[in-house]
Amino acid sequence: MTGRVFLKGIFSIAALMAATPAFAATCTSAQSGNWNTASTWSGCGGTGKPGGGDDVVIAATHTVTVDVNTSALTTLTINATGNLVGDGSNKVLTVGKDGGQDLTVNGTLNLGEGNLATLKLNKNSQWGGTGSVTLSVLDMNFKTQSFTAASTMTINFSGAAAPIINAGTITSLVTITYNFTGTVA
């Protein structure tokens, strides 16, 4: 009887270990290049490119182009003088961790006109930083967007007639400016 209980315990532990997801990687740009190119990144596991649940950092002076629909990232940080741009083909960049800051822009995030891409919130999202943000479409996915206390952002929308889709809630204790350039049909 004791042997059976012991074996059940071992199988239960083995099943739990197999069901536990791998730890997320911190993928940092190693050079400028396309999102979907492994040589653009360092620190990523598996395919060598950012995957679901990863933390992504765009390093200073690097420009990374979103050329694929991304998996849902936990965090995205764009360091000062770093650039994240769309490739103009309306790809979707997904981010959100539902607690704490998950989007930090101290460089440039340009998914607007000429670089069209959609920024989608996977979960409630908190933004921070002092960089430049230009979006064509923000898919709030019915989530809440908030801002950190030290944020001084201006968010520019260009390139889409309906720049915010699946509207959620925006909460802020700091001054955030939204600008829209374009025409509404």
C-alpha cells in the first residue's frame, strides 16, 4: 500500500512539473533589424525571437521593425534613442501584464502613418516613460490603460480613421495628451 501511495505522489509531482510553463525570457535587441529575424535579438530562448510572455527591450540606438504579428508580450521597454516601428503592413504588436508597468517608452514607438501597425492590449496595461508615441490604431481590447506617476507622454494618432478600437477605460493621475491627425469618414 505504501508503495502505491509513493508512486502516485511521484506521478503527481511529475505531472505538475510537465504542466508548468517555461520561464519567460528577456529578449534584448542586439542590433537593428526585423522583429522576426533571430539575429536581431539576444537572450531569447527557443526560436531566438521574442515569444509569448517574454519581456522585450529595444536597446539604445537600435531600430526594430515589427514585420510579424507578435505573441502577447509581458513587457516592452524602448530605451532612450531606441526605436520600434511598424513595417507599414498593419501587423499587430500585443502587450500587457495586468499589474505594474508593461510599456515603457523612453525612445520612439512609431506605428503610425507610413509605419502602420496596431498596438493591442492583451491585459490591463500601465504605460510610462518620456519618449515619443505615434500609433495608427490602439486596440484596447476592452481593457484598462493607465500611466505611471512620472510619465509625460504625448500620444499621437495618425493613419487610421478610427484610432481607438474595442475601447476600454483610460485612467491617469498625470497629464497625458492625445493628438489625432487625419480624416474621419
